[in-house]
Amino acid sequence: MSEPTGAARRRGPFKVGDQVQLTDPKGRHYTFTLEAGKNFHTHKGSFPHDELIGAPEGSVVRTTGNVAYLALRPLLPDYVLSMPRGAAVVYPKDAGQILAFADIFSGARVVEAGVGSGSLSAFLLRAIGDEGMLHSYERREDFAEIAKGNVERYFGGPHPAWTLTVGDLQDNLSDADVDRVILDMLAPWECLDAVSKALVPGGILCCYVATTTQLARTVESIREIGCYAEPQPWESMIRNWHVEGLAVRPDHRMIGHTGFLVTARRLADGVEPPMRRRRPAKGAYGEDYEGPNKG
């Protein structure tokens, strides 16, 4: 049985063509690709790539300036934050939430719209595996080319489960019986009609938006279309901690707001969602409120 795509690049001694992440004594990262006969240069000296080729992961190399660097393969969260960008990347904290709460499983059939730089595509492909299906749609050809290069660089070549289409989702969607739909775009409500026809009953729609106005319109549009259970919106934040002896405190910096996530389950055809038991606050829908898709 052959290894899953990209697995051979994640284990064993370093090989020519592998990506290496060096960590210096101050915790700074430097990523490069191993090439026979080449040298890695820093302002603290250099060392030959050949010193790492054939060495086990987790080795320490020293430059001509006698500075030690820890050598490891970059994790996917490290890779997506350092790869070339066309559009902003989906941060690992949000990608992890999407994989968990959109319930991305091995072999899943997934549609993604808004590829950007390919960050989320790489996470999705690794989760669904070679037997799944990811069809990604991107309006901009230049973004699609950058995403394609980033994803193929990570996996070591084309991924058998991935199809990338340049164009609008609502104009080009031809997939049916889709398990999950991920919308990372400016106006996901414009695609609800199209993706709702493609999603299987019980399937999950997940939207990633940046602002509160987008969040409000997305949630209200999902409610209005009438074929989903009650949508669940949230955001996540990460705060690291400094631990040094008795000095245990939160770091001064944190990864705060990056975007909002909304998930909703597709109902069976012809089924109306149960009425929400929680009543909205007085004034939530004023007399002049005309719904999310009016005006």
C-alpha cells in the first residue's frame, strides 16, 4: 500500500528537496530547501546544506560563527505563515477550528471558495486524504497560481484529491452530494442558493468572514434561506504564556481577532427548521428592518 501524498516528506532523515526550519537561540525561524552543494548564510555565519542531508530531524548545526541552530521540518502551521502570499492566509488557529467544527473527515467531499494563498486548502487536503475530494474555487487567477504553488510545494507535487477552478463559485459549481462547504469570501450569502443545492442533508456549511457586518448578514441570510438548522457563530483567540521558574504570566502579545466563523447543518429537503425557543431582544428587529438581502 502506497504512502499518503506528502507522508514521505514528513519523516526520516533529511533529504535533498526537503524544507528545513532552523531555530536560532532567540527562537527566530529560518526556512529553506535543502540542495546538495549549497550553503545557508546568515549574519552569524554559514554552514553547508550537505551537513544536514542524511542527518536525523532534530539535529543541531553550527555556523562558521559558532552559533547553534536547531533543524526540524516545518509543521504545516509554520509553513503557511511563511509561504508566499497573494491574499491573506487563514491563520492556523482558524484552520484548526474549521477542521474540528466543520467536522472534516478522511474521504470527505469538500467544496471551498476563496482559496487565497492556499493555506486552508493544505489543511483540508491533509485531513480528507487521497481518497477524499476538495474542489476549490478562486476568482483571481493570480491568487490561484500562488495557491497552487504553495500547496504543491508542501505536498511535493499535485495532490490527487484536489481540483482548482478559476471563477465564481455560483457560476461554476457543478459538484453534487458534497459533505462540507467552506466559504472564505467577502459575501458568502451570494453563494447560499448554489451551495445549498450541492450539500447533502446533514452536511455542514462553514463561513469565514472578517467583520461584524459580514457576520450579521451571513447569519441572517442562512436563517432566511430556510434549509439549515440554527447557525452557530463564534471567534477564537490565542494567548501564549511565559513560564520561567516562578515567573509565570501571560505573554504581552496574543493572536486576537482574525475572523469570525459560522457553521450550520443542512436540513433534509422540504423540512422547515424548528422555531428557535430563544426570543430576540426587544429592538433587535426594528420596524424598519427588511432582512439581510433587502436594500
